[in-house]
Amino acid sequence: MATLTSVTNTKTNMAAISTGAIDENDCNTPETFALLELYEECDVERQVCLRKIMTEFQEHLTERASHSLGYHLNLSCNYLMDLSPLLRFHINNVGDPFKESNFGLHSRKFEVEVLDWFAQLWEIEKDEYWGYVTNGGTEGNLQALLLGRELLPDGILYTSRESHYSIFKAARMYRMDCQIISTLTTGEIDCDDLRAKLILNKDKPAIINVNIGTTFKGAIDDLDLIIKTLEECGFSDNRFYIHCDAALYGLITPFLEQTPKFSFKKGIGSVSVSAHKLLGAPMPCGVHITRKEYVALLAQNVEYIATLDTTISGSRNGHTPIFIWYGLNIKGYKGIRLDVRKCLMNAQYLRDGLRNAGISTMLNEMSIVVVFERPLDDEFIKHWQLSCVGNMAHVVVMPHVTIKMLDDFLHDLVLKKNIWYKYGEVQPPCLANEIGVSNCNCLDHGKGLMGGN
Ligand SMILES: Cc1ncc(COP(=O)(O)O)c(C=O)c1O
């Protein structure tokens, strides 16, 4: 009965809305975000307001997307609108992707295809891997380090100080002893420091987090050198576990001929990537792959869901495997490679533009993350949604970032910079320690404010 009433109400309301009997302009927008009072009903005026709020919110998002430069997100997702009819369904991949369950509204067939694709990309045989579609890079890291700890319960976690905060969070959650390794100016792990710390802790196994692209500088840890260092320090295969945090670069380095590969053929234990990053998805998601033999360590039979519990999350998003599957189908290997090439070229374009404007800047080889001096004004940082650490800011040149966006950004930055530093009372920061003397254009190391090369 309640359903019938609400259907009738909706019909009447829609009629009132479409005849213009109720005007959107009557909505008092500043207050409209407030939810209804607890026992209040959603009347026809409120429905008109809800529509208006949604229209305005879409306009807001469109504007924000056109100024989104600082985060690892690909906002070119329009083609995924094809999948919007699926929003009518609750789709839930609860439990293990490879096990049948008695819940029918799942997308595990899509999920397994996606996993097969990534397994092939990262070079592990179909019958040797296990994995699942996660809620993003963080969940993949949490899953991986849990596996590492279960495999080597008294292992010490080694990770560089420029690792993503989810790695340190995992160490706290699992109460793991964590050795923080220093980094080179590029942001890459310093293998001399790693060696020194491994030697000090030779009696305990090593769980190593390898950054395939650090968050801030996009630096790629040298996997081959890390493995060599482990071997030279006397760690045999069964006394170390390597996880590759490839949140962004998991879909970049496999497409670059010049960059050393990370691959299961090199003896690593797991890889995680965020799928909303390079590939692009309207909501956070990711992929985690590990070796099949390890997952038994986590598996618990759960009668209630009639399947195995092997994943960090219980209920799992069933839409995201389809978004990823669709994206991989539409773009294909070639399409992603084109996106990667475009991003690399555009990143170099931005680096050159900043340099020519006399701004301290660094771009690692084969990287899409351009690091430069932190703009003085927080309004500017907010407007372009820049991510900042200390005196540094960065732009992540993702597939949605066009040359026009970069030109507008550069133009705005140069204009504002001339105002911020006009009277010489403040000077641009020195970034010699952070990005190297040769990349620093402060008064001491470059030509300062009015310089440029
Ligand atoms: C290196 C690295 N690892 C992990 C993550 C976390 O990924 P997510 O935001 O998908 O949880 C990020 C996010 O930027 C990252 O840069």
C-alpha cells in the first residue's frame, strides 16, 4: 500500500513539475543541502529542489573537473555513461571472485576476465594467480601486506619514506615492525640504506614494499636492484616477500619499452593498481593480484554467504569490475598505450613551460608527475586543486589534462607569480634538497624571480 501511494504521489508531482506549476527558482538553494527533518516527507516542492540541486551539482563538478590537475585521477569517463542503466541494480561480488555463491546479483564473470587481463599484463599464468577487484590502491596494499605478514609472521616491513600513507597504515593496523628507508632526490628508494637496514636485521625475514611510482614524485623503485640487494644480504627466496604498490604506474610502465619491468617472473608476491587512476572510472576501484598458493592463508569458509572469505571487504562493489572490463574493451592495450604516450608528452610540455618561466621544476624520466615550487597563494592551489608537500606542489598529467588546460594553468601561474614576488619581500622557495640543485631556480641556485632558461 505504501508503495502504491508513493507511486501515485510521484505521478502527481511529476505532472506539477512538468506543467511549471512549481518553479525551480522557488528553491532556496543555500539551505537545500540540509536533509529533511527526521519525520518530514519529501513533498513536491522538495522534489523540485532535489532536481535543481542535482543540476547545480553537476555544473559544479564540470567546472571542478576542468581545473583538476593535482590528483591521480583520469576524469575522461564520459563513455562509461553507456553503463548507466546498470545503476538500477544492486550488484555485489561478496566473497571470493573464483567461487560460486548462492547470491545471484553479481558480476564475477566480468571480474575474472579483468583479473585475467592484468595477470597477463604482469606476467603470471592463469592457473598460478589469484586476485580480486578492490576499492582502490589502498585496499590492494592492505590485502598484500596482510598476506606478507601471514606468510612471514615475524617479518619486518621495509618501505621508503616516500611511500603512500596506506603502507604505514597497514604497518600500524597489523602491528608490523616497519623500517623506513631513505630516498634519493628522485624519490626512489635508496638501496644503500636498504642494505644497511637489512644487514642489521638479518635474523628476521623481509617484507618489502616496492613503489612502482611514488605518490608525490612518481619515482619508480629499482626492483632489480632491490632483489640483488636482498640476495647479497643473504635473504633466500623463502625469507622475503615483495609487494609492488603500482597504484598509478601499474598501467604505465608495462607500456614503456625503456623502463625496467616489474613482473611476477621476477619473483614478486603481489601487485596492486588503482583502476580509477590511469584507466579512469567514476568511482574508486582497483585490482590486486597475488600468487594462488598464498591465498589459502587468508581463506575462511563462511556458511552465511556460502563461499570463501578471502578479501578485505565483505560486500564488494559489483559495478566497478564492469566499468573496468568495459574500459579495457573500449580502449584495449593500444588505446592505453596512446593515453600513456600523450600523458608523457604533455608532462614534458608542462615541465618545459615551467622551466622557461623560471620556475623550479622536476620531472623524473618516464614520469607523468611534474613537481614544482609551491604557489604562494592557497586560493590558487585550491582553484587548480594542486597537491602540495612542504615547499613543493605537483601536477599529475592524466589523460583528461589537455594542452589548453596546461596553457591556462601556466598563464595563470606566471601572472600570479609576478604579483606574489613583485616587491622582493618574499622570494620563491629553494628546492635544492627536494628536487636537486640543477632543477632549482631560487636566487642562490638559478636566476631567481626574473630568471628562466
Ligand atoms: C603510490 C600509491 N599507492 C597507493 C595509493 C592509494 O590508492 P587509492 O587512492 O586508490 O586508495 C596511491 C594514491 O594516490 C598512491 O599514489
